[in-house]
Amino acid sequence: MWLLFAILSALFAAATAIDSNLATAIRTVVVLLMAWGMVFITHSQGGIESITSRSWLFLVLSGLATGASWLCYFYAIKVGEVSKVVPIDKCSLVLTILFAVIFLGEAFTWKTLIGSLLLLAGTLIMVI
């Protein structure tokens, strides 16, 4: 089931990848309403009281990083070629794997190394 949702995620992300700042702001409001709607539908709103100040800090920093990522991405596709910007943006996959190893203690196997190198090689081929 996770594979189906991962594929759907990629499909929906691709459908919204070429957009403007205004459209992103409008879309973000819709996402915000959907997210809070799910919180209330699942009766999870009581959990907000248990969020620690440290968790709040990381949530805010994560939100700022997400916003900065979107602004940089949309500026890059505005001034550059989408076919080159998108592969570079997707290098975040390799960085996420690296962060998972460093900060979460996940295993870094030969398979992970080879996959990461192939992702980077694919990016390089698409950008050249």
C-alpha cells in the first residue's frame, strides 16, 4: 500500500511542480485547510498541548525551510529551464538520505550508496 501512495505522491507533486508564487500561496491555503480538516476529523487536536517547546522550534524551522525551498524552486524555474531545475531540486533525496544517516542513525549500506550515486549521476546527465 505504501508504494501506491508514494506513486500518487509523485504524481500529485509533478502536477503542481510548475507554478507561480501566487498560485503556491493559494494552494498552500487549501493544503492548510485540508490538513486542519484532517486533524479535526481524526480528533487529533488535543495533541497540540503535548508538543514541547523544542518540537515547536523544529516545526517552525521546518516550515521556514519549506517556504524557502518553494521560493527558491519557483524562482529557479522562472529564470531557468524546468528540465534542469527539477533534477537538481530532486537531489534533496540524496540529502535526505544523508541527513537520515547523520541525524537519525539510519544504516548507510552499499545499496544506499549506489542508489545515491545513481541519483546524482542521473541529475548530472540531465543538467549537462
